[in-house]
Amino acid sequence: MHQPRKRFGQHFLHDQSVIGRIVAAIGPQSADRMLEIGPGLGAITLPLLRQLDTLHAVEIDRDAITHLRKVTADDPRLVIHSGDVLKFQLTSLPPGGPWRVVGNLPYNISTPLLFHLIEQREQVQDMHFMLQKEVVDRMGAAPGSKVYGRLSVMLQAVCRVEPLFDVPPTAFRPPPKVDSSVVRLLPRPANEVGIVDPPLFETVVRESFGLAPDREPS
């Protein structure tokens, strides 16, 4: 059995009822252009693959990739990109339309990864992620909330944030020390965003929350 690696922030989902709820929330259609981030051992990959013509996946763990190829019998419909998702560009995928992005995101890189993805939102139709509940709470927080911050402003300015449901630690192996939540992100149309100078907007938001330029986003 593949052992979860702490340096990759791995917690493998195994609860079939949770997996079913996530796939139902995504609602995959056969022709969807879908990218899974961090497929791990394939808990979400396999049910998605049963409903899709093609599924692309980004995975950094080579042992997990070997496992995926084995359990899918090298199914040609699964296209695995080996590498760091923080360096992955959606423009490197086949052209032809926006992508649906899904994944059980590693908690140790979730915030920088969200920022990386919203920078590429013009390539995205929607996103469904499982994250630490605390992060999802911040993502969808209303102004004046105790957890409202930079992440709330930056995400809500360019996406509709829809928290869907919570997931307990027992749904994973090994169990994380925190609760998780599933969230849907829908990029806003350009005419809804209205940010003329994105770098200036980012600077103003960062300074409004007293963050130094080199501080981890929050």
C-alpha cells in the first residue's frame, strides 16, 4: 500500500459516501475538459474516469503515478502530467475551451495554489476543491466577519464562492487534524470583475490587511 508522504501534504480520501457526494457536486459530462489536481491513489479519479471521454491529472508523487497507471490499467483516457502543480500552466493543456478543475488539494500549498489558479481563470469554467474547512470559511467570508481577509477579497473579486459541505477527518487516511470542506468556485464574467489594474488591486488589498509583500498569502 502506498504510504502518504508528509512533504506532499497527502491525506488519501477513502470514504465512498463522500466520494459520491463530490462526484455528484461536480456533475461530470462525457465531453467535459477536466483537470484533476493531485489524484493521489485515484479515489476521485476512478469514478470521474468512468464518466469522461478524457481526464487530465497533475501529480507530483511518482509512486502515486505508478499506482494510478496500475489501477487504471494504463487507460489512455487518463493523461497524467508529472510535476509541481504550482508551476503548471493550463495553457500547456490541449486547446479547445475552458477547463473544469477538481481536486483534493494538499493543505500545505492550498492558498498559493488558489492564487495560482485564479491568475489563469480565463481558462477555467469552474473549480471544485476539497480544502481545510478553515480555508473554505475564509474564502467565503462576508465583510466584517472575523475570518474575512485577503483571501476572501481576492477570490470573491473574481469568483463566486460556494461552500458545499463539510468532510470529517475519518474520511481520510491518515486522518488530518482538521475538518475539511468541499467548495465550488465559478469565475465571474469579465464585465463583473472590473479590475483595471490587477497588480495595483493586489497591492492595495495586501496593504489593507497589513501584509508584507513576501508574506504567505492569507
